Amino acid sequence: MSRQGETRPRTLENVRAFWESEAAQIGGSPEVTIRDFYFRIHELHTLLPLVPRCARLLDAGCGTGFGTLLLAGRSHYTLGVDYSPTMVAWARRLLTDPAHRSRVSRALSPLWELPPAADGGIEFAEADVLTLSPAGPPFDVITAQRLLINLPTFEDQLAALRRLRSFAGDEGLLVLGETSLQGYARTDAYRARFGLPPLERYWHNLYVDEERLAEWPRAGWRVEVVLGFDTYALLSKVVYPAACGPQGCAFLSGANAAAMEIACLFRTRAAAGELGDERLLRLYLDRVGLYDRAAADALARWADRHARALPPWDGLGNQRLILARPCAVAAG
Ligand SMILES: C[S@@+](CC[C@H](N)C(=O)[O-])C[C@H]1O[C@@H](n2cnc3c(N)ncnc32)[C@H](O)[C@@H]1O
């Protein structure tokens, strides 16, 4: 279900007010910073091994701090920053309130225990990434999940990247989880083949234009690799709604939990290629059956009709993981 509220002009002030209001209204919910929470678990499962063990890590736009705490396991010192004071207050509670941390760990973390809050190793601060100026030596790793899409223009996105570049060491690594324009278009076109409507767009988001990644050197970053999440998108955004009806789907559902589990094993179509589509769908519906019998029955009927003739689904999904390295700032 959408929680966009009333559509407003996409300005820095309105977007910031949106996040502050979300944190105030549902800061304790897994859905506060992303409706599709199971995707977020899948994303963290993919990105954590890509983050090298390091001395200093910055998590920009850290929200309520759940991801930051997991990332902190890779770093001696971790700083999470967010411009919403209420998001930061929730994040700090993870450090100071053991009952809250264990509640979050049980409710939000199906794959991992949250690590104990290290003494002094993790800090949260209220700051706007566009004006941020953290003290201390450069960061080895900078992470951000869906930060750029909350900046209203491409030039604002470049300004944020430029700011982050100024805090990165020359050997630094930028790991971004973002939603892409092209990913949306591809996924909508695939969904349409099964009679599904386009995915919901959010007024406060400017989706990353993959065709403009080549311009990021203007902000001092060169993109090294872009990873996708084909399998999660196929199962969660096509098979589940096509089988159960888009109105019968929920983000926090057994079907999405199962999609996350399967996608953690086979992230892309290439990875699932050894299995083949029919076996992949069989695996999925067996797994869904552990959570939701009715959904599994609907999926079985759908798979009988479609599993043998799925159109190719490489590159499906609106989410991307973007890894970039510092480079000389290019003119332009
Ligand atoms: C989609 S949420 C993601 C939060 C967290 N990274 C996660 O994955 O759950 C985006 C977050 O970025 C924060 N944010 C957006 N623009 C920001 C900015 N310019 N400076 C600091 N934080 C920002 C919002 O307050 C919100 O908490």
C-alpha cells in the first residue's frame, strides 16, 4: 500500500519534510524507509560482502540505522548521518536502548542478529549530505541506500556525490543502492506482458538515470559496476502479483520473504540459469507454501501456465547496486 501522502512539488524542503513526517509516524516500522523491506534484506545480503573490512565507514542517509549497524560490522568506526532529526533519534536508540535493539533485531532482521552496539565505534549525527562536513580522516567506504533519488535534480545528485567525494580517501569505495529510471521502464514493460500495471512512482523521487552514470566523473566518481536484482524482481514484482492479483499482494508477505530467500541464493537470471525457470518457480512456490498456503496454490496454478515460456528476464527490477571509485574531477 502506498504511503506517499498528498503529492507535492519535489523540492529539497518538501522531501525533507516527508522523511521527517515518516520517521515521526512510523519510525518503529520496518517499512519506514522502504516499503519493500524484504528487498532491503536482499540488498544488504548482496552488499555486505562487497564492503571491505575498513577503518572508517560513512552511511549517508542512514534512516533509522538498521542497515548502518549491520555495515558497522565491517568497519572499526562507522558514522551514520541523516537530515531527519527523528530518523537520527530512532537510530541512536539502537545504540542506547538494548530492548529496542533486540526488538528491531527480532522483527527486522530475518537473516542476521544485529551486532552489539560497539562502544564508541558507531555514531549517528543529524546532517544534510549537501552541506555535511564530518571531522577526522577520510572514509574508506561510503554507503548510501536510496539517498540520491531523494535529491530533486540531477545537479543536486551530482552535488551530493561531489560532497561525498570530498570525504573519501583516494582508495575509497562508494556503494550505492538506488532505483533506476531504466530499471522501472524495463520492469513495467515486462509486467505489462502479464496484464500488470506499472510499478508505483513516488513524487519525492528522481530516479537515477543509468545513461548519465558516465557523467559522474564530474563529481569525482567513476562507476565500476552496476549490479541488478533480476530474480527478486521476477518473483516479487511479476510472478507474485500476476498469480495473486496486484490487490492481493503485500510488501511484508510470505511471498516476498520467500522471494528474498531464493534471490539471496540466485540474485540474477544468469545465476538462476543452471536451475532453469521451471525449477526456480517450483522452488519459489514450495518456499511460499511454508508461509502462505493460499498464495502457494495460486502460484502453482500460474506456474503451470507460464513457467515453460517466460520471456527472458535479465536486468529486470528497478533497484541497482552501484559501485564507484574516486577519480580526478572531470570538467563539464
Ligand atoms: C529511502 S530512505 C533510506 C534510509 C536507509 N539508508 C535505508 O536504507 O533504510 C532515505 C533516507 O535519506 C535521508 N535523506 C534524504 N536526503 C538527505 C540529505 N540530503 N541529507 C541527509 N539525509 C538525507 C532521508 O531522511 C531518509 O532517511
